[in-house]
Amino acid sequence: MTTQTATAAAALDEAFSLDHLLGEEELRWRDSARRFARERIAPVIEQDFEDKHFRREFVAELGALGFLGMHLKDPGCAGAGAVAYGLVCHELEAADSGWRTFVSVQGSLAMSAISKFGSDEQKAEWLPPMARGERIGCFALTEPQGGSDPAAMTTTARRDGDDWVIDGAKRWIGLAALADVAVVWAATEDGVRGFVVPTGTPGFTATAIDGKLSMRASVQCDIVLDGVRLPASAMLPGARGLSGPFSCLNEARYGIVWGAMGAARSCLEVSIERATSREVFGRPIGATQLIQQKLADMLVEYEKGMLLALHLGRLKEAGRLTPTQISVGKLNSVREALAIAREARTILGGDGITNAFPVMRHMANLESVRTYEGTDEIHTLVLGRALTGLAAF
């Protein structure tokens, strides 16, 4: 971080004063994630994005810091509060959405599924090494024809003696080509069930999706399941129906509420820096009313997004957070983060499209975040149903 960017960040912090609403433990988690994001991710992320390179060596470092599955109470997990977890997501996504995505897939999806619905044996086998970053997990729900209607999934699991045999395909599965274990959701005669699938099982193939113009420093994959044979003990005993995967998705969506605002903060910081350092017509562009209006509007939406995230975090810690409220947060945070990124690009002028600034990278990544874990349209319909009592899906 340059001196000018640090000054801009300090000005933003002073204008908001969020720290006064946080506890000491929450601030320790926040500061730990901020250091990692600024010292480890930020110096290499532009080149990694260009090269489509995922730094696997960071995984163990994230585990050592306690970030993987940090909100879980299981052995080996940190058992941190919801706000602390949100703050970590916020700081990681301020560096790059791909690293917040990694923490979400590992902890909020794969580990949460095993924690919520797994047997004692499954938890003991997988959760401690996943928390340490020694093993990577993925969460296989979305299918090639679309992700918004998981009830129509075509992946099946059938009984064959004492075993299960899974056939089907999944798409846009984060980390699958790197994962040691996949939580796979499949249709059975008894409804949708989840299975813990070691990725070395014969018939399991994961292929990284290429050609991405977003999330280039992250890994998303196609999965083919061709006669994947598993013992009966591979089934998650506590999950029956779509409520199982949906509850995990809500954990990940909660992280996005905070994370997307991290990308927004990054864009706002460089906008403040540029507005005070670039001179046109003999004065800094930040001395003009139009630029100040842009910055003020961006600040207001950023503050509202963060206050909403904090409110949802406190509700979650009190056990009162609802899926509808999570939809409000996911819809708002990503939508406003994109608006902030686009406005930031205008302040940066032509330089805003280069990798000298993080804005276009954040903007591209946020287009993916806007789609996964429920599109804008799906969350809009969730809110419409809550307000009217009428389903319009």
C-alpha cells in the first residue's frame, strides 16, 4: 500500500468510524486478515490475475491464521463469531474476490456441510485437516443446465448392494480440480442427499474451466461423475432434501454480504487517492464539485452496506438471522459494490482500465459474485415472496 493509498484509507476510516462498533476480538481478526491481504495477496494479485494463477501455498497460511471454517465450533476450528468471520471476508475480498471465495468454499460450504450434517467419523476425518489447510474441499451442487433450480438436478445416486453409485455432472464448482474431498449433492429415491466424495475415487473427474475473464486467480471447474462408487458411510446422515445445501449456501451468502463491500472499499480508497493526487486545470480533480459528489455517493452506499452487514452479523450471532435477510444483504452488497467500482473507474479516467489500479479486476470479479450463490433475480424473488406471500419463481 502506497503512502497516498494509506492516507486515503485513513480518511475513509475516519469518516466512517466502524471500529467503535466492534469488539477487541473482532478487531484482532480483522487486523490479522488485513495484514495477510495487504502483505501476501496484494503484491502478487495483479500478476496472478493476468496469469490465471492460484497460489496454493496461501492455503496453509490461511489455515494457520485460523480463517478456514473459523465460524465453526468443531474440533480444530476457531469458533469465532459471525461478525469476526464477516470482517475476515471483507479484508480478503478487498484484496481479491477469489481469496474470499476460497475461504467461503472451504469453510462456509464444504466444511459447513460436514459440520452440520456429517457423522462423527466424517467430522473427525475431514474437519481438522481442512481447518489447517492441509486438505481442500469443494461443494458440488450447480449443474451445467443452470444453478437457480437445484430441485431439477439430474445427478443421481442409486443403491447397489451396500454401496452408492453416483452419475451426473456439475459445473462452476470452486476448487474442484484442487480438492481432496467433494461434498456432492445428488437425487435419490429418498430425495436429494449429500455425499462426502474423496476426489481420488474412480469415476470422479474435475477439469478447470478456462477462458474466464473474471475470477482469474481462482479455480472453478466442471465435474463428471461416472459410476462413482461409495460406501454407505459416505452419505451425510443429517441432510435430507434441499434444505441441506440451502443452509450451506446461506452461510456463503452471508460472507458475500461483507466481502463485496471489501471490493467496494478498495475501489473507494483508490478513488480518494486519485482525486487528491491528480491535477487537471491547475488543481486536484477532487477539488471539483462533480468528483466530490461521486465520492460522497460512493461513501454513503459503502457505509450503508457495511452497517447492513454488521446488523446481519449481530442477528446471526443472536440466532435470529433469516434467509430473507441474507438475500437483502447479498443483493444490496454486490449491486452497490459494482456501482461503486464503475464510478471509481470514471474518477480514474483512462488509467482506470489498466492493472495499475484494482478497479477493473474488482469489477470483473464482482460480476461473478453477482451470479453465484443466487443471482440478483433469485434474491429479488425471495424478497418479493416475503413481502407478498406469493411465489413468482
